Amino acid sequence: MHIAEGILTPPVLVAGGLVAAAGVAVGLRRMDLEAVPRVAVLSSALFVASLIQAPVGPASVHLVLIGLAGVVLGWAAFPAFLVALLLQCIFFGFGGIAVLGVNTANMAIPAVVCHYVFRLTRPRRREAMGFVGGFIAGALGIVLGALLVSLTLMTTGRAFTAAATVIFSAHLPVAAIEGVVTGWAVALLCKVRPEVLSPVRPAERNPSVA
């Protein structure tokens, strides 16, 4: 789901960078020290999940874990995706620095949407309900992410319209697979670590610090 450099126009790159920066700022503001390990673990998982890829036009098809990141992190998915994508760019050349903001926004925005959709199910400790909520979040995250990537490519003109359609279609099977993976993960968390599914709370400010 990475968009390579040299494809998007400067206005799109700037807009994506601004959206990503705003999302990262909100995510960092909502994090406290207790949430840092959770964000670090998910960021590592996001980094590893995309190493097995199948190239499709100017992007790639792979597990992204958008839904799981949204369920566990909420707005903190923005900094988690930013770090994961930056490391992928540095070590493996996926995406690029110029498109880092766009790629972050295309993955983190669906994660935040999945976060609020998952809250509606309120799975608590019920594994079955957790699986259903996780499946919906996992599948929805991929569908929304693929849609944003496709729309982003279509801003370049007709040259990438066909590629955008192919990319969206290619991610539909991935959505089903990721829905199952996320559903199992959430069901397991509901059983053994339900507190992990609690939203990342805003960092509390120390009144004694000026």
C-alpha cells in the first residue's frame, strides 16, 4: 500500500504531509508514558507485517494491520505508522521520504476510523464479540486504506486511473484475510489482556511543571 516517489504532484504531497503532521501531533498529545510501549510494539508489528509484499502497479499488496493499530492505539496510530514507514523507507526503500506524509495519512486515517467503529461493538471480555469487532475493523481498515491510495493516485490524472482501480480490487481479498487475522488477535486480547483494548488516554500534564 506504499505509493512510490515521483508519482504524486507537489500539492498532494504537501496536503498529505500536513494531514500526517496534524495527526501525529494529536496522537502524541493523547499518549502518556504507559502507552509508549504499546505504541512501540504495534509500530514494530506494522514494520514487519509489510515485509512480505506482492507488487501491484505503483503500489504493493501486503498485510498492513490497519484495523489492529486502530483498535489498540486510536489516534496514536499516526506516530506508530510514521515510525514504521520511515524505517521501511530507510532500510528497504519502500515508498520514500517525499511521500512519507501521504502514505502515513492513507494508513493512519482508516486506523482512526476503525478505532471508533470498534468502540461501538464494546466487546469487553467476550471473545466472540471481540472477533466480530476485530474482523470488521481489520477488513474496514484495508478497504478504506486502499480507497484512499486509489483516490490519491487518481489525483495525478488519467494515467493512473486504471492502476488505482487495480490496486483497490487487489486489496479486497487482503481485506478478508486481515479481517480474520485482526479478529483472532482481538479475541485473544479480550481473553488474556483486555486492558490493551482500552483507548490510549491523553497524557496528563503535571501542574507543578511550568
